[in-house]
Amino acid sequence: MQTSIDPPLAKRDPRQRRELAAIVQLLIGATIISFSPVFVGLANVGPTTAGFYRTLFGGLSLLIVVGVRGDTLWRGVRPAGLALACGVLFAADLSFWHRSIHQIGPGLATIIGNFQIFFLAAYGILISGKKLDWRLLISLPLAIAGLSLLVGVDWNRLQGGYKLGVLFGVLTALAYAGYLLVLQGAQSRRIRLSATANLVWISLLTALLLAVGVPLAGESFHIPDGRSWISLLAYGVVCQALGWIVISRALPSTQASRAGLILLLQPTLAFVWDVLLFSRPFGATDALGAVLTLAAIYLGGARS
């Protein structure tokens, strides 16, 4: 028997239906992009090169979709400027994240990168004037405890590269939070590009920035083998194009903190793929650390 607390979908008002649809889309999008670190791990190229081909292949495939649908790529200077800001932040996000993956593995790198929920919470408190919630006060030390279990409690015994990978993960989280905020703002404006057209701008601008960074990082544009070609194509078309189309369409109907919370399905699945596909050592301490970390991120973004 249906109750007033859980009305059938047909009886929900349009706003509830839009919110439910947005949540479902975010869950689907998070699942799709959770395979990103898998493709990075399979591609035998440098971290900046991987980001370049992801955004290049993704941007070109999106450009084809825009051409077929007849979407416009120009709605004024403001949408283009927001797309450029997204491109800069996304380029930083990918650069830091790929370096973190190469140092500490795809699962852990993705979990740390999703500490974006804390930066989103800080934005809400400092910029949007939200009150400091008790959940955040509890979740911060809980996250630190979980992270300590994952990376090792004794930092002095860890190699320098491992510490650097954790630092890159934190910088990834900062860039990721900024990207989500700007992307949500761009898609929430009255005069805006379609989600697909906006991602064309973001993807190709990010590819341009990363193309400059490839030689500066001492890397090459060369793709050495067939497995790398397939991995990079899938990385661009599936994760960059399909995954972020689904997510960006859902963002205007979802609060930033809630969107960040739902996207935590990505690091959860990425950690699973890391264990299953890359034989990452996994013991009781790792399990406890992963549970504490994800619980802390959940608590930090949860609403009453």
C-alpha cells in the first residue's frame, strides 16, 4: 500500500520527478566514469598524455553528436568564458589525478580525489553562508583516520613517491570541486549551451592545455600499442563523452553537495576495479580504511 511519504512516481510533482531523474542520472554517470582509472592503468602512456587523448577523443566524438543534433556552439562570451574556466580546472584535475594514479594506484587515487566533498562543504560555509554542520566536524577527523589506514600510519616509512601521490590526490580534489561548481553554474544559467555543446568546449580546451603540458612534462604523444589505443579511445568516448554528458545534464537539478555525495559511487567502484583487475593487495586494514574514508565523505555531504 502506498503512503503519503512514498508516493508513486506518477503522483509526484514535476520538481520531485526531476530530482529523482537527476539522482538516477548521477548514479549512472558515476558508474560510467568509475572505469576511468582502469583505462588510465591499461594505457601505456604518460599521465599528461592520457589526459590529452581522453579530452581530445571525447571532444571530437561530442563534436560529431553536436553536428548531428544541430546544437549551437556559441551563445555569447559568458558561456564560452565559463567553459574556459571549466577547461582550466579540468586540465588541472586530470594532470594531478593521473600523477596520483601512477604513484599510488587507481583506487586510492580516486578515493582521495573525491575528498572534493569537503572543499564543496567549505565553499558552502565560507561563500554561500551555510552554517557549520556537526556532520562535517565529525567527518574530517574520521576521513583522516581512514586515509591513514589506507596509505599507512607510519608516514616516515613510506617512499617519497607515495607521499607525492597522496598530495596529488588532494590537489585533484581541490580542482575537481572547482570544476563541479563552475560546471553547475554554467548549466544553471538562463542563457547557456546545451550539455553536449558545453562539454565540446570544455573537452577541446582541456585537450589544448594538456597538449602544451605534454612536452613540458617530458612526455610523448606517441601511442605505443593496440591496447593503449583501445584504452584511450574508450577513456575518451565512454568516460569523457558519455559519462559527463549524463552527469552535466543532471547537475542543474541537484544541489552541489548532494551531487558530490552521489558521485562518491565513482571511487567506491574504482577501488573495487583496482582490486579485481590490478591485483591490488587488500586486507582487513585496507577494508577498514576504505570504509572509514567513504563513510566520512558520505557524512560530510549528507543532509538531514
